[in-house]
Amino acid sequence: MRALLLFIAVLFSTCCRSQSLVVTASDTSSERIKTAIHFLERYLGSFEKKKLPDFTQYWSVADCRRSTQPDDMLYTISWGVPTYRFCDRPALFFARDEGAYVHLKTLFATTDSSQNLQVWAITNHYITLNGQPRFISELELHKAHYRTVKNRNITYHFPSSTAFSYARSNQMLAQLKRIEQQWGFKPIDINYYFAANDIELSKMRGMDYNYVMDKTTPSGMTYSEQRAIFCQGLGEAYLHEVLHVYFNSLYEQLPMCHAMIYYLAGGTGKDFNWMIHRMNEYLRLYPETDLSQYESLVSKAPMLHIDYVAKGLLCKMMDKKDGIAGLKRAMQYKTVEELLEKEFCVTAATIDSFLKACFLRYEQQRSN
């Protein structure tokens, strides 16, 4: 899945642009609906440029105050490629004047050479027409359906039907405080949007559907510059995404950044020891796997990112070797090969055997 989405992201970022709307809604005769459709069409057209639009020209004052990137539907399929680029031509199939706003639903899909349809997203746009047209988000328009709770530096936003757990939040915050102290981080105020599953989370973001919303494992997405995360499946305790806000501003371009977060906070709802066990199971099933190619290997097993787990193992070893000083040193390397050579005297020719032996050793220690 990850490899497919990366391929699609590159493809759409280089050769696909949003086209004019295909309007199939049954009633588009009123002037208000026509105005709303033209406004949406202008907004989608702004994504033909690589630079993101000026959101203050499109979104409500309340939404722009909430975030510098107020379109919560913008990145839901792949980070770095706007949802609106995943299409041959968007189809607006529903338009209704609700009085206070006009509600538009749009389908984003592609077809292949055999005319097979791939649906990527179904979006809801709500346009207010008092003065200049403006979009208003699901979270703002239906804010009575959502609750907000602040605990320390985290402001949680979640469906009002959800019971908030201070116990889970406090447990995560205790882990976060330890990491802040060890790494010298100051607390960062974070907006944390969460739901029980991807269906509820997609609804919070204004969508009826997006391509990855059928996930059964916990997942999330981080908006580092906006200091916000959207996540589902772990309730108030998604430490992995919270740490991205802390680490990305300093280390995002370095090869060990995501792996370090995997080591410290796990991923897909599992801790790192579980991942070591899963990797050993995988290697028993697929002994031909060449771990020296960790960055390009596509896992045949769900919930196993070979790249992050292989590099996360190096983080674990650096921690055992020199504690927090070792972990901080790991983040300074420009390449993993340099880290392996300087820290463990491992050359390119021995990476595969070295990593496999280390995974097996930690599995045996886990069993004893």
C-alpha cells in the first residue's frame, strides 16, 4: 500500500492537474448554487499551480484563525499531494441550497485504459454567500457535534458522542514529558483531532470517503507547521503523531527521523518490540529478503514497514550503547550507511547479515 501511494503521489504531482468540474447535480438553476459552483471551480483550479492557494481568499475567518491551512481535506490520501489532484476530472454530483450555505458534493476519481474506475475521494464543501463566498469547514459549521478538551499542551477535538479519557491522555503526556526532558524539547501546543475509526475521522474532515479510510489499523497524519494532527484508532494516546510535531521541525530531512519515532512510540498501534518480533516472523517466511535494500523493499505483510523497522533497530542499539546521547548522535548522520560504518563498523557488503543477526538476537532476548 505504501509503495503504491508513493508511486501515485509522484505520478499525480508531475502529470495530473485538476480540470474543470463535470456538473451532474440535478438542480443547478438557482443563482446561489451557480455562484457556489463557480467558487468551488475557481478553488480547484488554483491547484493547477504547484504553490498552494491563499486560503484566506477562500476559507472563513474562523477557519483561517484555527489554522494556516484550514482545508482539512487537503492531504488525506498522500502527504505532499493535494486530494484534489487525484482525479482525471472532478464530478460535482450534489448541490443543495441549505439557506445559510450551499452544500456541494464532489467525486474525485480516475479511469484506466480499460475504463476501470478508481474512486479516490468524495468531498463536502459548504459555501457561505454572505458577502464574498467562503468555504466553512465541517468542524466549524457543525461545531455543536464536536467537543474540545485541553490537557497540558494538547487541545483535543473529537466527536461529541465520544467519552474523553483523561487516563489515556495523562499516560501519553507522561511519556511525552520524559521525552521532552531527555531531548531538551519545550512543550509545543498541539491541536489533536481524533475519532474512533477512519470513517468518523473522514467525516470530521468533511469527507464521505477517501481512498485510505478502510484501514482497520490505527493511522494518523501530522501537519507540523500547523502543529496539528489528525488520527484514529488510539483515542487520546497517539504519541507517534505527537512526536512528529516535535521532531519534524528539526530532523524531518534526516534519514533516522521517522525511524526514531517508531522506536520511541511504535506505529500502527504496536510498540517497537512487537515490530522486532514481526520482522523476525517475516524473515522466517521470506529468508531471501535482502535487508541491505531496506529503503526500497516493499513488505509483503501488512503493518510492517521494513525501512522504519530496520532503522528503528539501529536506534534501539544506539540507545543501548550510549543512551540518549547515542540517540541524539544517530539523528546527526546524513546517511544510514555512515551511521552503520562509524557506529558498528558495518560495510555495505555486510548490512544484510548484520541486521538479520541483530533482529534474531533481540528476538531471543525478548523470549528469555
